[in-house]
Amino acid sequence: MISISLIAASTMAWFTGSDDAGEAQFTAGTVKVTGGDAVEINGKSLGIVNPGDCYVISWTFKNDGTKKIQLRTELDYKWLNSLDKDNIFIIPAPVNEEFGYEYDWVLHQEAEGEPVYAYLKGYPNGLQPNDEVELRLIVYFDGEMTDNDYQGEEFTLGGKVEAVQTTNGAPSAVWGIAWDEINDENYSFDYNFWYEYWHDFDPMNVKCYAAYFNDDPEDPEDTKPGEFKIVLNSTKPKDGIATVDFHIHDLKDEMGKKINSFRDVNYKILVNGSIVYESTVNLEFKSGNANNHIVNNIAGNKKDNWKVIAEIDGTTIESKEKKL
């Protein structure tokens, strides 16, 4: 059983001041954030969890103060009878406008045994008063590690959302080096302080996560024998140069069985309809999937239209064109 709780709110006001100048009078702003109730956005029951299940849990937070703020959420997750939680994988849902989700959260943990935080990115000027943001966390119960010891047990996920004023370097002063680290363009959470199984785990193996990269959310991602799908994941352009990341999913042989071997992939990357890069690579497919093929130093910008075209064993497939 999984029990999802309210995320409580707290504030971290950080002010600077000076002596009065004449009769000038100043009123300090307020920093206040409201936490929200948890919702499973796919409507799945939390009462019966099976090994291999995943859930998308959502909370909404509101800036109820008068100042622009930055947010982070301290996660509190555990089995109530102190069972090992190494079988749990948690990751923020990726940004996907087709899913109505535009909020970029990243995890951070300073050391083993220290709290795990989710930080909100993408608001360099802060969250405005009265604005709301959503946090979606994907929770995955590993199929093999969630064994009979967990039958009938209860897992809880909650936490505390913290707000700090945006101005005068307050986030760095209050949250320390973590704030600078998560805002580095190359930052990614590596799960180094989690169970070693998760260190190199590909979240595309979790259905609830992979769904955010499916070009058609209503499509169950099934292909015909000999075919496959291309999922354009991200481009990360900066100063006219991008790093392109794409996946190839559901590659099947002529008998309809998913491929578990290496295949030559001839592919092209297109920007605004023009080919900017092409190559051939030998990729390993596991259960029909080859995830996270990364190509560096591609000319392109954030507002461009991106597409990948790939040919495998004589079959050519195009990805959906996207702005990423």
C-alpha cells in the first residue's frame, strides 16, 4: 500500500537592511508559500501496489506572499515498518507541454543519509506573488527488489516545501552550494547516494516516465513487425550549439519479437527541415529499446523545429518534429 500525504509549507525569509534616512519608512515584504494535497494524476489506485508499478504523484504550490520566491521541496519517503527502501526509485516528471506540464524540477542530495530535495528551476526572476506551480514525482517500485517481505506493507511519500526570496542572493545564502550546483547547465542528479542499482538506471525503463517522451500520449506505443519508433528527448541548445538526445523504441523483428541485439542505425538530424548532421552507429537494443543516444555540437537554437530520421534494416522512420 502507498500513502501519499500533504506537503507542508515553510518559509525562509532573508532580508538586508540599513539605517533610516530621514523620515523614510519601509515595510518588509512577506515570503509565504502554500503546500498542497497529493493527487495521482493517472487516477490509479494507491491501495494495492504490485512489484513493477509506477505512479505519477502531483502537488500544487502557491506563492501567497508579496515577494518573488524560489522553491525547493524536502522529500520524506519511507516504509512505515522500517523496511529497506532501496527498491524505490523517484524522479521528477520531465517537462512535456503535450501533457500540460511545464515545470522543471531536479533532485539534489549533498551526501549519503542527507535529505533529498526537489528544486524548481526555470524561474531566474522568481515565482511571482499569486503564481502556482506543480510538482510531479514519478515513483517506481522495482519488480525484483519488491519481494514478499513487502506484502501488505505501507509506503509513504510526503515532505515540506520551502520558499526563500529571490533577490539579493538569498537562495545561495540559505541553501548554500546546492543552489549553484542545480543551476549549472550541465547538472544532473546521479543517484550516487542511493542503492547502487540506481546509479546507472535508465528511467526510460519506467513506463510512467517513458510516457512523457511518447509523441502521442494516447498511443500505447506498439509497432508492427520490422518497425520502431523514434523519440526525440532533448536538444539543450546554447549559443547556437545543441546536444541532441534521442531514443529508439519498440524495434521488432519480422516475427514481431522485440530485438535484443546490436543493430546498425543510419540517422539524420534535421533543423527546420534541413539536414544538419548524419551518421551511422551500432546500437545495442534491449527489449526493443536503445535509449539516450547523444550527439554533441549540433548547430541549432531553442525555437527551431527538430526532427530525427533513422533507417534500420531497410526500414526508415521519422520522429515527430518538436521544439525542444
